[in-house]
Amino acid sequence: MTATTTPAPVPARPPRQSLPRRVLALLRNTWRGLTSMRTALMLLFLLALAAIPGALLPQRSLNAQKVDQYIADRATLGPWMDRLQLFDVFSSFWFTAIYALLFVSLVGCIVPRVFDHYKAWRTPPVKAPRNLTRLPHHYSTTTTASAQDVIAEARKQLRGWRVIERDGADVGPGGGSSRNHGGSREHRVEHRAKDGERTLSAEKGYVRELGNIVFHLALVALLVAIAVGKLFGYEGNVIVVADDGPGFCTTSTAAFDSFRAGRVNDGTGLTPLCVRVKDFRADYLSNGQAEMFTADISYQSGGDLANDTWRDTTIQVNHPLRVSGDRVYLQGHGYAPTFTVTYPDGRTRTETTQWRPDDPTTFLSSGVMRFDPPGGMFGSEQERRKHQIAVEGLFAPTALLHGNLLTSSHPALTDPAVAVDIYRGETGLDTGRAQSLFALDSEMIKQGRLAKEQRVNLRPGESATLSDGTKVTFDGAKEYANLQVSHDPAQGWVLASALTMMAGLLVSLLVKRRRIWLRAYPDARGNDERRTVVEMGGLARTDQAGWGSEFDRLRTRLLDSDPTARTESTRE
């Protein structure tokens, strides 16, 4: 005999899907993954994580000079951080990508849930389980009342519940009636084949899921409102000396010291507004910590501009001026020293310029002033440039001297003094090069085009005289206010969305979803046919939500029974 082996059959390969089908399947699976609640939660966490650099690192939109200094101090790491847009976090491409993905994920996740919840809302409560004793909470007793009376009385007590009553009347399947009874949202009678038995199904707590949906819809609305505000809003910062001077008007972006326009806002079409600061007050604690900033201002807007009418008001930190859809915030303050230069021919130049607070606790400030000689003093333009005056140094609102070294002991303006270097030469005012507001051009000093004449400490009224008879006098100092004009057309929607989110969250946390069932039927045991057996069962999502005690209260209220009656009750 010859043995032959039969090869095992090779399983047939499933038919290969065409390329369009594979692409469609890939897109469908990607969409399902993106619109899942797990993905939405991950993106929300990632968005919060991505915002951390914006809180820890200086941002160019808030303080460009600090960003430049941060990069200069870190010659290697700083430029790489700038390339990764870590100094422009909230306008970076990666933050915007997370923001957009979170928005799409939330919309794709919530919209199907809205329809599912609507279907669940319209679906009648489920029929009573065959064995109510298997539920986590159940109760059984007997009564002399009829099954119909027991169910009718219970139905009256279930106001605010969705209720369906079912009975065993001799009516064919499918018969029944629908009506509103006892204050319940829905009441329907359905007939079953078994006679003599009545059941009642009731549900409550659908608002819990509704609150959850409202919370997520409000979150989407909040994201949309913030995006609209960033697109169509703008912010501008300006320093105004508190001397009831001309102030500023929002006629153009040039009126601001720094300006940040929205993505679709080019800086034109600003809301007309004029503000001037009459005076400024800072309240300090005994240790020098600022307690409150207050500024008395006058403003014009709308028809007041045409009538040249000024309105007075007071603004404080977190209490801005709201007018014409804009808000004027008081963000901070500082000091602006005043110097007067008296030239040999008797003519004077007086200037008040803000200086930068270098120490936020004592407001020891630094800055510079540049003075151009009056016209006609010198025969040529080149000679005039050689006689420009510059004053650079420190200002102390409450002076404290350690020998010749000046510092400040308190931020309040109680004993002002300055320690300054006085220069003569070319200050660079008309060279076309950008000049710092708080420091001289070091190149001018290195090249010898700007020479130091004197280094002196001055108090208000004191002066220093240069070699050619020019006198530089320190007149004192004034306070200035740092104001921010902010325009956000979606601010009201942001507030409404945030409040709606809180309301939806509270509803979803406080409302409990629960179900109860009642079954009443004649007692077939013994010869007493007038007694009725009543069974009650309850089910909730979590027993920790207090459902056990509520079930006991419902049992007592619906069946009007004594807790010591013949009862069978178990809890998980």
C-alpha cells in the first residue's frame, strides 16, 4: 500500500478592499476616535498643560522688553524657545491646533449625545422586572386595598416623575389610553394578558444628563466666544502722567505705547475715547506692600466728543471704566521725575518723563531724559548736536543714602531724590536709530560723542551747573498711571457661557438618576382573597448618592406603611 498525504486546505484570504474603501474606513475610525469623550478629556488636559508656559514665561504681547532681555540672558536656549513660540504661547500654532481639535472633538462628541438624550427622554419607562427581589432595594407587604387603589394612590404621590401604569384588564394587546394624571410628566395605561395584576414604572433624574450636556455645550460656547474676542478685539497700553494734562485719545494705534490687535483687526476703526488722569493715589501697608491703586480720571466718548464734555469718574484695580463697549483698566503706576535745563542765555527746557521701576517693593526707578537746545543758540546744526543734554540715573520716592549711594526705603512719594549722571554731546535724538526710553545709547558714549559732565545727588529744587553755565535742576516728581484699553465684543458671551457651565455642572452633580417599580396583585395564598400583595423595587446608578434613604422615604410615602411592617429589603 502506498500512503498519500493530502495537503491542508489553505484558508481563503478575505477580499482586499479597494483604496477608496480603506481611506473611508481610516477617516471614519479617525473621526470616531477624535469625537470620543476620552479624546476630549485628553485634549482639555493638554490645553491646560500647554497654557503653563504662558503663565511661567514672559509673553511678548504683555512685555516685549522683558522677553528680549530673557532671550539676551540665554544666548543658546533663548532663541530656540523663541522659535518654539514659547513667548507667544496663546497665539502659537501648537496652542491653536490643540484649541481647534478640542473644539471639533467636543462638537462631535456632544451632538450625538443630544439626539440620544432626546430619544431616551421620549422613551417610556421600562416595564417592571419579573423578580423585584433581585434589585438592590426592594420591599414587599400586603394590604386590604385593591391593586387598582394601591397603584392609583402611588401615582398621585409621584409628582414630577415619569410614570407608566400597566394593568391586567381583559383588553386585547395594544389597547390602552394616554393621559396626564397626578401632576406627572407622562402617564400611560397599557394592558397585559394577566388579569388582576397592576404595575407602575416611574423614572426621575433625566435632568442629570441634560445638565451634563448643557455643561459641555456651554464649554463649546465659551471656546467660541474666546476665539471671537481674540479675532475682533484689541488691547492697548499707555502711560499717562497724573497731572490733569492732555491725556490720550484712541484716534489711532500711535496713541498707545504698546498695541495688540486681533487676528482680523488691523488697528483701524477704534472706538473714539479720550482719557486724562487728574490724580493718582496708592495705599500702602506698613511694610510697603501696595493695598489699592486709585485714579481720578475724566473721559469723553460718543456725543461728548462733539460737545467737548468731560465726565469724571474713579477707577481702581479690577474696577475699570466701561464705556462704548471698551474697558479702561488701571494696571499699575510709577514715577515721572521733572527736570528743567536752563541755558546760558536764560532759555529753559522742562521735561517730565516716566522712569521704569526696577524694584517693585521700594519703586527705586531708573530712566533717562534728553534735552535739545533751543533754536538759534548755535551757528550750525552740527554744533547744536554737540550741546544736547542727557540726564540718566536713579530715582528714589523715599530716599535713603548709604554714603553717596542712593536707594529707596518705601514706595510712597515722601522724600524724593535722584542720583544722576549728566552728559553733554550727541544723544542720538536725530540719528534715525531707535532709542530706549530708559537708557542712553552706549555706542554714543563709547565713541566719545556723548561725554559725562557730572555725577550728583539732587533733591527737589537742587541743581547742578555745567562748565558752560548750563544749569540742570531737579524739580520733583509726579505719579503716572499705566492704563489699558481693552475691546472684546464677546465678553458678555464669555460670562454667560461660564455661568451656564456652572449651572449645568451643579445640576449634573446634584441630581440623581433613579427608577422605581410597583407591582400589586391579589394574594392567592389562603382563603382570604381580599388582601393584595404589593412589591416595590428601586434602582439607581450609585448607592452612594443617598438612594437607600430616599427609597425608604418613598416606600413610606407611596404605600403609607409602617417601617416595622413585614418587609424584605436588601442593599448592596
